[in-house]
Amino acid sequence: MAKVNYSFEKRQRELAKKKQKEAKQAKKRSARDTASPDGGEPPASTS
């Protein structure tokens, strides 16, 4: 009987999670960019 390759399954799950996370970040980034096309709030000054 063939041995189950759990490390392959784990790697596939990790890749799927990473892909979903990147898609979520890209969606947030695009939503943020469309919400403030003119720059929105200026960055806080450190001085």
C-alpha cells in the first residue's frame, strides 16, 4: 500500500493560504487606492 505524503498536502494548504492572503491584501490595497485617488490624508509629519 502506498504511503500518504502529508508534507505535500501541508505544502498545498500553505500555498492556498498564502494565495488567499495575497488576494485579500490586493483587494484591500485597491479599495484604499480608489477611496482616496487624490492622496486623501497627508502622512503625519515626524517633526
